[in-house]
Amino acid sequence: MNKLKIAIQKSGRLYDDSVKLLKDCGIDLKNGVNKLKTECDNFPMEIYFLRDDDIPQYVEDAVADIGIVGENVLYEKNKKAEIVEQLGFGKCRLSVAVGRSEVYEGVEFLNGKKIATTYPTLVRQFLEKNGVRAEIHEISGSVEIAPGIGLADAIVDLVSSGSTLFMNGLKEVETVLRSQAVLIRNERLGADQQALLEKFLFRIRAVKKARNTKYILLNAPNERLKEIIGLLPGMKSPTVLPLAEEGWSSVHSVLNENDFWDIIERLKAAGAQGILVVPIEKMVI
């Protein structure tokens, strides 16, 4: 039986979200702790647990058909693998940081400087793009301490909140790359594996759509029903059901997370009452 082979991070910042995504997609994976490979009981899939740096190579070599990896790793490793879906988690940025006391007025500050990083390929591309000549020191781990011990004048590292930079007396001054987790595939994927990938993508997109929407139920006075419906486009149009109390209707719809609070305020102003908001587990369009 054909199976779709997927590589995910065995530990680290993408592991938990990758496993959660698989489970949200209804894929029952066996415990992968201290394992390199496991199989799924209810979907034709094998899961490989790898170092994140190795995932692009495994996908390029077709050891794995697909993989979940950060864009920062994919671009740094520069392997032949195609992005098929952005997954919306693991968001961070690869940024230039310098000492907080430094006067930074632009990338020309980096000319002639020493830059410590674990991403030499991306840093080199960034410097070339901006016409900057600097010395790159490739190191692994604890990049943020490099300026403090005199190893470098600046660093390029992943940043989420910026708290680690602050604790080490640094400030973020340039963004090299905005990154998130992506699903990648081997460029020569066979027809059977591609068909399985399409089924997997269908589930992923249903899960992603649900994350960004809320199901809403409310009571509306009939004399203002048209106005309230106009605020709730839904997937096609809102569902309207009569209430036992004469002159009132129950309205059901979905809202995009980004528009949620603005629309709720307008619904209240239009006379809506008893507004109930429910999370959506899956959403198939």
C-alpha cells in the first residue's frame, strides 16, 4: 500500500504545532517520543522525526515525500523542495541586532563589521543585496552573546518577542526574513503520493479555515433583521430561523477572526441580543 512519508521536527519550536496539526487533521499518530519513525493507523502516512536542519535534504532526496519546516531553514539550506502550503504557526523573523548603545542609521552601519549568525547563507544574500561588505562568523547556539564577549559587532538571529535580545543588551534594527512553518514536497513526487498529498492538503485547509473563523448565533428583532443580516455575510448568507417569541428571529453565521470585534459592536448597535460565539473545529468550503 502506498503511503505518504512526512518529515517533522523531532523536538524544538515546531514539534508541538506540527503534531497538533496532524491530530487536528484526524491523523492518529502513535507516540513518536525517542522514535525516528512511526506509522498512522487511519491515514496512509509514515512520519519521520528529524532534526529541522535535515528535513529539506530528506525531502530533496525523496527519503520523505513532504516535510514541515520553517522557511528560515528551507532558504538557508537551499535545497530543491517546493513550498505547497504556509501553515500559519512558528512565525518569527530573522533579524539583525546590534548593541543598544549603538547609533544605527541604516545597513551601511554593517560595512566592515563582524556578524555572528547560524544563517550564513541568508546573511550573505542580505549583505549582497544591500551592497554591504562584512565578515560573517558562523556559530551554533547562543548567538546573542557574541557582541558581549567581543566575538562580533552584530548578530543575525531568529526573533519572536525580542526579550532575549533585550536581556543581552541588544536591539533589533533590520529584518532579513519573515518566516513561518511551511509544508514542502519533493519536486518529483509520484502520482500516487501526489493524490495522497491532495487529500492531506484538503484537511489542512479545512483546519486553517476554522482557526480564522467563529460561529455566531444571535437574536434579532424582525424590524431590524435586514440591517443585521447585512452585517453578516457568512459563507453564502446567514441562516435565519423564527423564534417562539413573536417578532424575533435567530440568526446564525460565521465571522472572520480579523473582523470579529468590529462586527460584534455594530451588531449590538443594530439591536442584536443574546450573541453567542462558538469556535469551529473544521470548515469545509
